[in-house]
Amino acid sequence: MTDKNNNERITLAHGHGGLASHHLIRDIFASAFSSPELDPLDDAANIDLPTGEISFSTDSFVIQPIFFPGGDIGKLAIAGTVNDVAAMGAKPLFISVGFIIEEGFLFSDLEKIVGSMADECRHAGVRIATGDTKVVPKGAVDKIFINTTGIGIRRKGIKLSGALARPGQSVILTGPAGVHGAAIIVARNELNIRGKVYSDCCSLNDLVEQLLDKLGQAITVMRDPTRGGVATALNEISRASKVGIEIVETEIPIGPETMAVSEILGFDPLYLANEGALLIILDDDAVDKALRICHSHPRCMEARKIGEIRDDLGGKVVLKAATGGRRIVDMLAGEMLPRIC
Amino acid sequence: MTDKNNNERITLAHGHGGLASHHLIRDIFASAFSSPELDPLDDAANIDLPTGEISFSTDSFVIQPIFFPGGDIGKLAIAGTVNDVAAMGAKPLFISVGFIIEEGFLFSDLEKIVGSMADECRHAGVRIATGDTKVVPKGAVDKIFINTTGIGIRRKGIKLSGALARPGQSVILTGPAGVHGAAIIVARNELNIRGKVYSDCCSLNDLVEQLLDKLGQAITVMRDPTRGGVATALNEISRASKVGIEIVETEIPIGPETMAVSEILGFDPLYLANEGALLIILDDDAVDKALRICHSHPRCMEARKIGEIRDDLGGKVVLKAATGGRRIVDMLAGEMLPRIC
């Protein structure tokens, strides 16, 4: 059913729970995602976790285009939820997947996306435990949306939260700011810039595990700066922790392609999304060790300390500009980029 | 922001992670769904379960129309996932919610839907632990889709699965077949039939708890016959358990309105969805007790034994017709009703 014809398309019958649904589930999903939890194909999966102390996170992915340099909606859906669970200090173990597919979607594209998801699950060491598929008539959804919901087990003795930043701590960013957003902008607009821009889309639970193993309670906040970018994530943290944050413009890693895209289209790279970087807030004396761990990770070689937590900035996020001045980096007030993740 | 103007609409800015997103989350979601798990509003929620032996289920809801007699997409999204978790013999405790909303959607409609979700959560005794909201440009989704993913803790000594039906056991249906499907058809087509058709949409975890308390291991399968109805759910069970199932037409409760709708439009009510009924497969000597428990539940007063598990039907689901003949009730082969849940 799946490899006879490259033009075969999803029909409404694939979403009706009948024979076609069963073939879709068997041929595409069950074979790619096979696991002891998924294989019984009951309406819910039974999972045996070593503890009931878990982290739980959900995300819907509506990105456009669904294939982009550095990934696709499937890889993003796994990495995004893995990173949200990991950033709470938990070890992600199981993921549920909900597909909403437009009638007429190509089987071959679905197979590619499902293949990316399976690859990223293997990479991150997580398993898909349960799923759901809906097919809606043409025009009721744009191509394909994916929800992933993740469960991880929490580490004993570790408590991370956006509300736990303390004055005197440092802020690390593990990779160049805004590179996922820049890649999507280039892909959408077919911009002709020097050098290709690849999304940083990847799971970072292995990095989180190393950091917490080595540095434990010195780290109090981890967050992946997705929608709204570094600026928005730092604003969330400053509000939740009731602290000021100063970041230093010359210390923030930003790739030349991201700069070029931002200048051409008038975006501020601090508001562009990452999908494979973390903001880490930690005690100042742990910074060197944390940076060494980051630099030994293939996706975090450009990690840098970009600022610090302060008690004197009126609870604002402030950028110390390259020119020496200071400006407030506020929450994004208006629109920016829809469907970035 | 939410009650000044009945015509206020969701904009793309509500989905961008900036200021408008934070207002939406604070004013609509955090106030309706407030819980110790949700309130920190981190990217993942920390949950303390009494055991790591859980059931985990996901469902995306794309129903059209979003408001229908007997419920709306919000009530359905909670009840549907509660029932999927409960039908595995687990006690549902926590739910994640992912909204995908079309630009221009009315705030007042979102508030109604969120209110229904909060009500159904209270009714079912579950809490919303974490969530996500995406807003997509007009035309990229039809109004609103909701994903809910649920976690429940399993009961010791209970193992339910579609693969555990045994010859000699009986089949109970706890309410009139196909009534959710019939209600949606009437709502869509504005059919003028005698008597209003209300969806049976409701959480049945309280019923499941009573049944398992009283009957324990006598029950081996529970399933809510949603998409594809009773016929599809029984076919799934017969395949997974490698057994035949005989159902008796005159014993299957079907409301007169459902019959009327089916006759007018040429549907078979056995393939129409329920959203507040269960198929229960249990030892024959437990049937009377199970029916007494069902009949004392306000939503299951028409529960009936509708058939039995057999080893002589070649693994098929067979209907003993009112006229005395027998016919095979197969999986649905073609299309039926898109966007029924």
C-alpha cells in the first residue's frame, strides 16, 4: 500500500477508524515506531516508569514549510518535546504523537516525516508509546500538524524552574541565537543569501544529562528559547523569578547568515527561535565547567556566557549594546512570525 | 481583555509567545484550569504520581461543528481522553491540552470551550497539568483543533486489553449505539426530525471504577466505540483477541432518533460513534451484577448485554438479525463521516 506509487495520497477513509485506518497504522506508524508500549495498539498504552515523579509537556507543531534545511516537522516535533521535558531536569522516556493530516497529503511525505521522527527518537533515546491520527477534508488544515506530548522521570535532588533565577547567577546560551527562525525565513522567502542557513533543530537531552550529572544544583533554570527567541525566554524568566537580567550584545553568538537575514527583513535575531539551544542559568562559579561540557557537545560548540542575573534593573531584561549604551529588551508586543514551530 | 467586547478575536500575536500570548494564557487558560501542576507555567509540568505504573493516551479533536447538542469540542476533548485512559483500567488523573486556533476565532467562543473543559475536568476528577497554544493564519485550520493527552495510574491486579476477549464471555453495551454520530449528523444537516438528538458525550471513569471495584478480573476488555462505532470497536477486539463475536440485533439499544437519522441518510447505526458509552467484555456470570451497576449510573440506564464471544465464527463479528438471518459486520471499508470527533 505504501511503496507502489509515489503519488499515493491520504484519503478521508484513512482517518475513519475502518480498514484504511488500520492499514495506515500498520504500514506506516506501527512499523516505524514499534515498541513494547505501542505494539498492542490499544486506545491507551501501559507504561511502567521506575518512579511516579515525572515531568509532562505538550506541544503542537504547525510549522510551514514542513521540510526545511536542517529538519522537518517530524524531527522538530520529537526534539521540541524532548527539550521541554529535559529542560525541567527530567529524563525524557516516552512520547505520544497526534497527527492531523489534510486529505490529499502525499503518502511519501508522511513516510519521510515518520522516518525523521523515528530517527530522532532513537537519537534521543525515547520511545513513542501511543498515537492518534485524524484526516480532515481538504482546506480544513494546511497539510499536516503534529502534537507530541512527553513524559520524563525527574532526577532526585534537582529542581529547575523559570522562577528560580537568583541575582549573581550567570546566563549561558548554548548555540547561535535565532538560527531556526532564520532558516525558516530563508526557506519561506527563497532569499538568496551567501551561505545556507540550517535550523539548529535537535534533541539536547544528552547535554542536559551531562550538565546535571556534573553540576547538579548549581543550575537553577534551563529553557529552550523557541517562539519569541532568547528575548522572550529571558523575559519569562525575569518575570517568574522577579529579577533583572543583563545580557551583553558582544557576547551573544549570532551567525553571519542570521544577521544577514535579520538585516534584510528587519527582524531582531534576539526574537528569532532556536530549536536546538538552551538558556542555562547557573551559579557563576560553575560557568567554566558548564562551558567545557557544552563545547564537547557537537551541537553546542559556540556556547557562551551572555549575561547575568541582577537585582538592580527593576525586573527588566537589559541589553548592554556594542556601542556601550543600554536598552530594555521587552516582551514582543505585536506580531512576528507565525508558524515558526 | 476578555470581557469588554463580545466580538474580540484571536490574532496571530496571541500565538507568538510574546505579550499577547501571556495575556491569553493568564486571562483564559490559567484562570480556568488553575492547578498546582499548571500554575508555575514552565515548559513542562512536574507531577507526583503515587506509582510509575501508568496508562497514557492521546487524541486530537477536529469535530465540526464545534458546538453541538449535548456538548462542544472542549467537553469532548476531556471526556474522550478520560474514557480512553479509564477503558484500560486506569484512574485518569492528569491531562495536557494543545490548542491550535485559527486567526480571527472569537474570544467568547474560546472562553465557552475552555469553560466546558474545566467543568468536565471537575466532573471527571482530573486536572490539566500543562498546555500549549498555537495560532495559525486564517485558512490554515478550520476554527479550532484540540489535542488532549492523558495520564492515569493503573490498578493493581487489573489487566484490560482488546486482546483479552475469550470465548464464552459476554458483551455489554452501556448506552444506545451511535447517538453521538447521529447528533453530529443532525447538527450539520439541520435535519428536521421528531425529537432532538443529543450527543452522549461524557466521562465514564466513575462507572469504570465501580465496575472494577465490584467485578475485578471478570472484566477483560473495555473500549469506547468512538470513530467507526460499535461495529469497528468489536472488529478491533475480534482481530486482537482472535475470536468471533456474535451480537443480537434485537438486543442492541438504538434510540428512535438515531434510527430515523440513519434511515433518512442511509447510515448503519452500528458504525456511528458513541462518546459516552462503553463496550465491556466480561465473564458471563458477572453480567447481571455489571448491568445493575450500569443501570444505577445516570448515563448508562439503557445498558444491555448485546452478544457473546465465540470460537466458531472464523474470527468474524456476526449479527443475528431481527429476521433470524446472520450477516457479517465487517470493518468499514470506505468513507463515512469525517470530523466526527
